Amino acid sequence: MLSGKSVFFSFLGGFVNSEKPISFSYWTPWMQRAINLASISDGCTSPNPLVGAVILDSNQNLIGEGFHAYAGGAHAEIEALNQSGEQAKGGTLIVTLEPCCHFGKTPPCTDAILKSGIKRVVVGLLDPDPRVSGKGISLLKEAGIEVITGILQEEIKWQNRAFLFRVKNGRPWGILKWAMSLDGRTALPNGKSKWISQPGSREFVHRLRAKCDAVIVGGGTVRADNPLLTTRGIAKPEPKRVVLTNSLNLPKNSKLMDTSIAETLVAHGPQPNCLPKDFQAFKKGPEFLELSSTEPRNLVIELAKKGCNRVLWECGANLATEAIRQDCVQEIYVFLAPKLLGGIPSMTPSADFGFDSMSQVIQLNNLHFQRRGNDFLFNMLFN
């Protein structure tokens, strides 16, 4: 029964006394079901988190479930309650994130829960939003509802790592990806790079873009590659395409200038002569954002204000290195192709970090890898 359209916080506590205690571990598979429901809308809910909910009747039978499908749409609890109807009275709500208790684009979920007659609420994770952050749980407890917390909390933190990171740090979770040959090159000496990776790897990138709110490149990438930067129809709407440029020297016939397929944001530094006339002529052209300086950190702070939870960096070595230096990258995907490109050492995925000792190098962790056709895909996290 699915409804809806197509770092971190400490353990909150255990049981509130109930007339018929149920084992803490009993709720684990139901919470896992709620987590699976939440994942359906991955990439569609920003600036909101991913949330799933399940409702059981007084005999522990499944009577309703739902997930938050998109920002402004019904929350997971409301979807599940609408499905349950009168049967929810005396039942249990299992929800991955603490129910909201404030008016936003939708009314408070706590009000609907109280009206439903639910007697028990099982919560996976405390909502870090300062408008909630424990207040929702307190309201439910004060009304006499049993509240159980902390079920599969770590899994829910991971699922919502981008949302949690943005709320805590004021900038989105950054992912950097590149493809390179076995000898560490990202392009030939003449700059040609299509294609280092095989088709299956490129399809993976399209799906990765679909889970992000914005895809970021530098002006040099636009001039050299003229990229489209879409999901090829996987995501609707497409993620925002962002160009970070010092000079605004961008080809007016660039694919990114056509915003009929996807939005484009051109972020630039202070311009004494305003914008080039070529760009002003676009009636449905890109949005322009002036920054105090074209530092990656300035850009991602503005993207967070625009509601971006997760961004994908698909840029060249210099911009990638600056993004890493300024803590704008939290996760990396690397495609390693069994090819030897040779050529000049500068055709590498990162520029000079200025290290002169192995004790200074950046150590990544949580390494995972898989084979995709002839390519290998590595996924790692920064400390």
C-alpha cells in the first residue's frame, strides 16, 4: 500500500511505560519498512527530509503507510493516516522522523496524530529543525501518547545525511565525481575525455544526478565540453545546473543556456559592467547570481538558502581542489576504467594541494567499491 506522488544527533531514550509492553526490537522491521518507503522519493523532497510512515491497528495489523513525496506535499504521517481512517484509533504510528509541530507549507502532523486517536508513536530520529527538535515528541507525551524513540536511528541518519548536514552546517552535502584511466588521467593531452568510462557508468551518473538538487561545473568545463548535465529524463524536474565562473566568458550557444530542459544558475563575482548583453537577450535564459567572490563555499551557502540538500560537483581539477579545501565535498565517487591514456601529468582529477609530507594528505574512509561492466566504481567519505 503505497501513497504519495512519484553530523548527527544522540539517542533520545527508550520506552514510556505502557499497559502492554512490546519488545524494543519488535519495531525494527516496521521501521525498516518505513525507511524503504522514504527512499522512494530520494532526490525529490528538498529542502525537506526523506520520511516514511507505517500505521498498525490495535492488533498490530498493517492498515496504512505513506511517504513524503515532494516539498509542499502531504507528510508521510498524513498519507498513512488518510489511508488508515478510523482504524487508526488505538493503533501505533511508526515514523522515521519526529512528527512536526509547526505550520509550514502544511499543518502540524502532531495535530492530526492527536485527532486520530493513535495511542503509540514509534520514532526513528529526532528532527534537527529548530522548529521541532524534540517539541513534537513532547507534545505527544503531554497528551498521554506512548512514545518510543531511537529505532534504526543510524540507518535514518545515513538516509538523511544530506538534510542533516545542511541543517547543522548551513550548506548542502557535496558529492564530487570523476572518471579516470588506470594511470590516473581524466583526459588526453588535447583535453578530449569522451569517453573514459563505459555506458553503464554514465547511466549511473545520470541516476546520481537525479538524487541531487544541483550539478555544479566551472566555466572552463562549459567552454571545453559544452555539457548538458541532465539526468536524461530520470528526474522531473531536472536538478538545477550551476556554473561557477570568474569571467562570465561563456559561449552563448552553450547547452546550459537553453533552460527549456532544466534550470541554469550562473554564479559569478562582482561585475563592474553588469552582465554581457548576449546573456540579457535570453527571455527564458539562466538565472544570474552575484557572489562577493567566486569561492566554492560562497556558492554552496547560497544554494543551501535555495533549498538544496545535496549537490554534485562535476568540475575540473582546480575547482574540485578548492571545493575540497573549503569543506564543500563530503563524499566522492570515482570511476576507474581499465585504460592507459598517458600524456601530461596535469590531466589529473585534482590540482596541487600544497602537501609536502604524507602526514598532510587527505585520508578518506568508508570505502565501498563495485564493478560496473569493465569499470570499477569507488565510493568514499571524508572524515
